[in-house]
Amino acid sequence: MLAFFTVAVGLWGNYRQLWLASNNLSAASISKVISIASIVAALSLAFFTQKFSINKLKIGILITLMLKIFISILLLLIDGSSNLFWLKFLSFFDIACENIIISSVYPYIMCYQKSDELYGRKSVIENLGKTAGVFIGSLLFSRLLFNHLIGYRECLIISIIFVFLALATLYFINEEDKVKIDDTKKGILKYLKKEKLLLFFLLYNTISNLSYNMVVGLKMLMLTTYNDLSTSTATYLVLMFGIIDIIFGALAINKLKSHNDYLNMSIKFLIRIILYIIVFITNNPAVLVVAMGYTLITNIAYSNLIAGFMTNSIKEKYVLDFTVINYICQLIGEAAGIYIAGTLFNYGFNNLLIIAAGIMVIQLIMAYYIVYRKRQKLKRP
């Protein structure tokens, strides 16, 4: 189900920014649409959690999938109409539905099984689906099929088909083996106050998504604008980086274990910082591609070593609420990062990346601290 859905997200998400631009939205306006959509998603997630407990997640996800299909059909109908209000308004909720569904998948999986490795595998499948979506787009975009030129509308239609496949797959999942979880909602804030490391982890995730999306949140616009690449060439680049990310992420799950956490965090973040500084010094678009590429190919690597460990250390009855709060923090970071990227878009990418480098220094220090606390926790009997 996750694979089908993320194919849809990867396919349409790769072209959404360019589609909005084709409907006369500037880079700054597009960044605002995506940023506000993240805030809408955060508020929607809070509402979603109150209406659907962890034991009723299936019905909640099914309803959200149906809503996603309906909104996508409406977007098709208003494409090219110059109705910017409805274009933005529906885009807010389209992106919000995507975030709600993806953030709900792992809590639903935990009704059956949980482990740090499984969390990492979920991340690999999620990114594999998104990359497959980009691959499908690279095969079809600007091609003639039955004497019809494939463009943004056709990509959106194909993504709707994959959302429907995800809906059908989830509907037929047998829940007989699901474990009944105590999902009492009282006490989540008290629980977080008691578990200070979890609060620190939430802040870490917010900053991580801020720095990440400053660099790659508008990747298709940056590649086609700063490097004068065609849409197809930019898609091929994103596809290549996505494939490498999946391979690297899968290898990290099986080969790179917790005893090398400090080294792993350095490989992931310290090299990014160095590349961002080089971009600032050289102001070279080719170096920008390298820096963006390294950021993309190290996206899912080691996710199980910190995020997986922290999520699985939570008591089951708090896991849905915490996952939602964590995802809301990520969305806030994503919204801020994309907004900054859009605001600075016309001021040069080198200025954008040096700011991202400074934020990532803080992120790296926080990652080292979480690793230190994780090791202390694992030593306890």
C-alpha cells in the first residue's frame, strides 16, 4: 500500500512545482503554497489524531485516500483556468492529505510489529516508491503516447490511478493478526515532559527538515532555473539521486550498525556542510548540483539509527500521538525551509546554502548529543 501511494507522491510531487509555475505562480508564490500546505497538514494531522485512534487508523487512512483522489480530480478540472485562489487552496489540502497518509503508515504497521530495522525498511520502501514515481515520469513526460503528448495533466491522472491502487490494497488488508493496543490519549504532554530526550528529538527533527528543505525543497525549480536544465534532464538527475539514496539507505540498514553512530552522522551531515561552504565560495551551479545530489542520496541513510530507535522506545499507547507531533514538527521545519528557499530564490543559491550550512552545524551537534544519550540508554539494564 505504501509503495503504491508513494509512487503517486513521487510522480506528481516531482512536477507539482513546475505545474504551478505553468499556471503563472512565481517561485516565491510556489514556496508559500507548499509552506502553507505544510501548516494545513499539521493542523489536519492534529484533527486526524483526535478522530482516529491507533486501533482505527485503517478507516482514517482510507477516508484520507478517498479525499486525496477527489481533490486531485478537482485540480485536473481547474488546470489552466487562471483561478489562482482555488489552485492554491486545493493544493494546500492535496499536500496535506499526502502528509497525513505517510505519517500514519508506521503507527499502523506497529499494530502488527515494530523494530528499528523495520522502521528503516519502511523508509526505504517510501523512498523507493517516490523514486519509481519519478522514473515513470521520466519515461512518459514529453513523450507521444497514442498520438497524445504526455504533460503535467497526464502525470496527475496516472498518480490518481496509483492512489486508487493504494486505496484498494489497504481495503483488502486482513486485520485478524493485528494486536489490540491501549490507545488512551490522556497524558501525552505529561509523558513528553517526563521524557526530555523526546522533546529534544522533536526540536532536532524540526531543524533537520528546515536545513534539508532549504537546499532541496524546490529542487526542480532550482535545477531548471540555476542550471538551465530541461524538465526531462532535471527529472533524470532527481531519479538518479533517488536510486542511489535507496541503495545507500538499504546498505546502511544492513551494514552500518549503531556502534558507528558518530561516524555515520559525520558522513551524513559534515560532508553536506563542507559542500555547502564550497558552493558559497565558488558560486558555481555545477557544484550546487553536487551539493544537492549528496543531500538527496543521504536522505534515508541511518534513519533507523536515531529516528527508528526514538520512535520504538515510546510506549505503544502514546505512539500515534507522538508520531503525529513529530510529523507536525517536521512539517513546520519543511514549511520554514521551503519558504526561506523561495524568499531567497532570486538572491542567489550561494547565499541560501551558506545559511543552510550554519543551521546544519547546529543539527550535527544535536545529532551527536542524541547518539550520546542513546548509548547511555542502551547500557542501562
